[in-house]
Amino acid sequence: MEAFGLLLQGFGVLLTWKILALMMVGLILGIFVGVLPGLGGPNGVAILLPLTFTMDPTSAIVMLSCIYWGALFGGAITSILFNIPGEAWSVATTFDGYPMAQKGQAAEALTAAFTSSFIGSLFAVLLITFLAPSVATFALRFGPPEFFAVYLLTFCSFVGLGREDKHKTIISLTLGLLLAGIGMDTVSGQLRMTFGSTELLRGVNFLVAVIGLFGISEILLTMEEKLALRGHTASISLRTVWKVWREMPRYWATLLRSSIIGSWLGVTPGGAIAASFMGYNLAKRFSRDPKSFGTGRIEGVFAPETAAHASGTAALLPMLALGIPGSGTAAILLGGLMVWGLNPGPLMFVEHKDFVWGLIASMYLGNVVGLVIVLTTVPLFAAVLRVPFSAIAPMILVSCAIGAFAIQNAMFDIWLMLLFGIVGYVFKKIGIPLAPFTLALVLGNRAESSFRLSMIGAGGDLTVFWSNPLVGTITTLAFTLLFWPVISALFDRGKRLLLPAKSERSGPA
Amino acid sequence: MTMLTTARFCGAAALALTLATGTASAAWEPTKPVEIVVAAGAGGASDQMARMMQSAIQKNNLMKQPVVVSLKGGASGAEALMYMKGSDGDANRVLIAYSLIYMLPLSAKVPFNWRDLTPVAVIAFDEFVLWVNASTPYKTVKEFADAAKAATPPFKMGGTGSKREDHVLTVLLEKKTGAKFAYLPYTSGGEAATQLVGNHTASNVNNPSENLEVWRAGQVRPLCVFSKERISYKGKVAGDTAWGDIPTCKDQGVDVQYQMLRAMFLPGKVTAEQTAFYEDLFKKVTQTAEYKEYMEKQALKPAFMTGKDMVKFLEEDDTLNKGLMTDAGFVAQ
């Protein structure tokens, strides 16, 4: 229980008015950053990083990490209210969050999102507190084959467990993989599919695509449906919050599962995005009523939000212990640490105990304070739904455009966003799911390069994906999920063959 | 060459003009926040250096306008190069450049030439070191090379990017030792470092800064530095070893040398006055405590070069890099 004593010391460092005030400022800034589509945690932290140069490292990291927590909380708000993910990892939150808002349960959905975010972070922070050294060693076991197996697992879980037609999921996934190939191929060092255009050099930015596919297409659809934003009779009170909290323990399995998936993918840089999708898909798979997912189930909000937050928080662990950032924001924080003369690495936990434990303590405190702030502002955010659509649509559009521009300061990205808006509209009309497309766009490159690195390393031998228990288990699991519909059908048939008497008897009754 | 002469002529003309108008008007100063453009991802060596300069400028009040760091690491850094190329005349943007300015146009046919930009100052040189996992028995380059020669499948060499400095060094190493490596291009030096610690690769050729922390933790072992002479820093870094204790590869019988520039460039078509402002600014940066501390900590070789000296150096360095890339077969047809 050495960790416990150190943690208490950490709290001692934090409990000053100055640090608490910085924490509040950071959280509120972060929520704003999270709400604006595209601006996002990494950009927010990058913009505000210079502000902290004159502070002492502990105050600085507390403020910056609070911006990060704020952004994690804020990302859910626009997903639920407008079907526009504020952050990439909030895409899966739209699946059930938005239908809930349409049914008039915006406040419930927001409360669910914030609370489950809190639970996810808490789980990951506990993990960091007590298991930091061993978790860090676990991350070291991931080489190219292991990474590829994880990406494969994510893709396969989509095809095998998705609600949509398999062929449509595969169409969507393949198109995403194709677009992910645009730009520099890091393995051969060559440009692909840029056709001499300097704008295409950068490739298709995932966030630009998300803003277009989800945000712009949603505005187009709403316009078609007579300019009405549905579900603006949300009743908001403390009672709503209480109601959601009372319901929560029933979903303990989902919460726990998502926390574990999130922490795992955060530590091995699979990222919050993959975590939120996987959390959602598995919650659906294990649910007694999978068909109701996507129609506004509270569990469909719990699952991705818990996973995304657990992952976002756990991503800080490899950054501190290995110097490898698990997420974009962690990478910017890493830059900040170095400015303050703190080099993250295996010795960080030994040489800078005060700092590390101050940071960990700030994770606890920041999340508690963050939860209180976002919950007290739920009525404010939900009230936005009462504003007429004709007034709010232009604002959303402008905010989307600013977001798309801000990612890389490129005008081209605004056109790209509009184009993706049309693509998203068409996809929704013909029933092609958007999520596999976005997932392929974000993980496509990493999956491809880890596959090719595995092949270079193994001299083209495919058995490398079963070469040790770790990678073998993940790969096998991936294929099991891919063929899950076939496997479960076989199981059912097998059961019927083994128990013919029972089914005969139950038939007429 | 004519382009360069014209540029010089313009510069001279502009200078003459300023002198003619007299010193009554104050020297040029940035009117907007100055953007340091980084041609690499967050947390990499260029980003760290840019943040060091940002904090050195801010803490020592070297400039009235604030500094922002803008990461343009897309397409392995080509994004930053094209961004600078398209910023003609905008003296509020400076690129922190490294060997990619020579290599990327050759390997990926990116339509860029460093002569389109305005060289301001060379501010440091970065070293490369051959590293192995500390749990392996190799203590000298020879032991390592012999083992690599005998190995089937070949040893895996980790590095950053394809057909770039790490890859070139690997090919040079192959040529001098006769061993063959399976080169694995990772996306950052940090990743190459952890992959070596996790035993997923047998070795890497990371910069000192990229492997510093894992070396201090005793997880990797340096075999030699790809440099003419040893690194000058004598302070103990890992246990009781200093950077200066690492032998050169040449002394170890493998004559491979490579040093990488870290230099600042303005976009093309800026005035001589503007260039002079930044030359002065970076000169002051190299005198700050922040810079000195950073150089020692990351085992970089301090340097400062401007004007004709810098252009002469760049031309020589360009020829050298072109030769290496051609020999390695990395020039796109």
C-alpha cells in the first residue's frame, strides 16, 4: 500500500486555492473545447500550452490535464443533442444518445454520458494508481503483430456484431480503408493517390470526415424533415439525475466491461476511438435485447462513454511510464513535460515522485469536480434544444466549418467536410452504416502499417499472428467475432439436435 | 544556381534600399504571433526543440510577439514543406528543418526545393547512435555485426520513416558490415525506442534524445556513435556512463558517419531586414540557459551558422545527402 501513502501526499500538494482555481479554469475551457466539433482536446491543449510555461510544473500539468478531462466530458454534449460528435471518440455515443434526445430524454442521456465518463476515468485512474509498473510492462509486449491483431479485432467485431447488413458494413469499411490510403505511405515512403495535389498530401483527416458525415448530413436530413429539431420537450431537474443514477447499478456488467476494454486500448495505443466502438458493440452483443440498440437505449450511452474515458485516462500511463503517448492529447502533454524539464520514461515514477503523484491525485480530483460542473450545467445544454432549428442550424454549420478548418488550418478541409456531408446524407438514405467507414478511416493506416511491418519482420510468414499466446488469442478472438453469426447459428442447431425431445414438448405447449 | 544568384541580388538590393532610407525607421519586427512550423508529429525531436525555443523566447522576453508552435507532420513532414513553400513573403512563419528538406523531394517526389525558402540559421547538429537491447550479449559493433550476419531470419532494425536518415544509415551499415537487416519503419523515434525495449527489434539508430530515458533505465545499450568524433558531454547520464564514453563507429571498425542539421528557414521572398531580425533572434536563443541545458540534456552539438556560411554548408550537405540517397537506391524514378 505504498501507492496509497504517495497518493495522499499527492492530494496534499493539490489542496491549495491556487491549484483548485486552475483546475476549474481548465475544466471549463476543456468543456468548451470539447463542445466545438473538431477543435478537440489536442488542439485545445496545444493552444493553451504556452500559458503554462511560467507556472510550476505541477500547476501547469494540473491545468492542462483538466482541459483534457473537460474535453472528454464535453465531447458527448453535441453528440447527444445534435448527432454531431464533438470528439472522434463520441461517434458511438450518437448511436443511442441522439435517439434518446429525440424521444425527449436529452437530460437523461447527458447525465448518463457524464456519469459513465466519470466511472470510466475512475476505473482507469485506480488502475494507474495501483498497477502502473506492471501495466507499463504489459504494453511493451505489443509489437507489430500484436497491434495488427487488436485492429483486426476491432474491425471484425464490427462486421460480426453489427446490426446492419453484413455486406453494407463491409462496403462501408472498405471505402474507409481506401480513403485512409491517401497520402504518404509510411512503410514505402511513397505518396499514394494524391494525383499531384498538394492538398491531398496530408491525407483525409478523420475529424473532417466525422464532422461532415455526421454533422452536415444530419442538418441536411433535418432540413428535409421540415426544419424541426425533434425532442425539444426535455424536462430537466435534479430528479432526472437521481433517476439515472438509481438505474445505473443495473448495468454494472456493461460499465465494467467497457472500463476494462477502454483501459486496455488506452494502454496499448489503440485509442479511445476504437475503445468506444468496441465497448458499444460488445454491450450490444451481450445484451438480452440487442435489437433495441440504436433506438435510444441508455445502455448504448453508458457503454461507449465509459470505454472512451477509461481509454483517454489510461492513455496517460504509457506516456508517463514509457514516453509513448497513447493519444493525440497525451502527445502534446508530453511536449509540455519536456519543456518543464521532466522527461517521461521508465525512471519518471522513481525520480519525480511528487510530480507523478500530484498528477494522479489531480486525476481523481479533476474528474470529481468535472462531473459536478457538467451535471450542474446539463439544464443549460439541454435548453439549447428549445431554440428553433432555423436559428441553431446556421450556428452549427459555422461551428462545424470552424472546427474543420482549425484542425489543419486548411480551407480545403471545409470543402472536404461539405463533400462528406453529402456522402453521409446518401449513405443514410441507402442504409449504409457510417461508423465502419469512420473506424476504417482512423485505424486503416495503422492497421495497414502494422500488418506490413509484421510481414517484413517475419519474412512474409502469416503464422506470426499465432506466434505467441498473446497475439494468438487476440487473432483467434477476432475471427470468432467475425464469424459469430455463423457460429451462433451452428450452436443453435446443435442444441436442437441434442435436445430434440425438449423442443418437441415445448412446441405445442 | 541562377535562382540563388537572383535571390542574393534581390537581398542585396533590399539591403541597399534599407540603408539608403536611413536608420530613422526602427528595424523590422513581427507584427503578428510568430509561428514555428514543425515538420514532424507531437513529442518528436523537432517538436521538443520548437517548444524549447518557444519557452526560451517567452521567458527571456526576446520578442514582443508571442510564439506559437504549429505541427504540420502530415505526409511524413511534406505537409510542412508545402506549407512553407506556399507562404512566400510571410515573415511570421519559420520552419524548423532537418534532413527531410533534402530527402523527401528525392524519395517521394515532393515538389519542394529548400532553395525556394530563405535560410536563416543552423542552430544545432543531431547525432545518431547504434543501440541494442540491454539483455542481448553484444558489447561491440563487431560482435553485433557477426551475429547479424549469421542470423536467419535477419535481425530487425527499427527506425523512423522509410527512405529517410535512419533507413540510409541502415543501408550504410549493411554495406560496411556485410550483414542484412529487415528494416522496420515506425512512425516516431519514441516508438522505435519502446519496440527495441520490448525486444520486437534487435537494434535501432535513434538520436540520443529518443533513447535517452530507456538508456538511463538500463533497458538499451549504445554500441557506437555515427560521428567523426565522440560526443563532447562528459556528465554521467546512465549509471556511470556519459555520452562521451560511447566510441565512434569508425573506431569500432565500421566507418559510417552521419550528422543531421537542425536549422531555421523563413519562406521565400522575405526582405533582408526580416531575415536579419530572425538571425538576431536565434542568435539570442542560442545564448539562453534554456538552449544550453537542452543541448546538453539531449546530447545535441551546439552550432550557429548564418548567411553565406550557411548556404555553403547547405549546398555541401545537399550533395552529401543526395549521394547517400542515390547509393542506397532510394531516389524515386
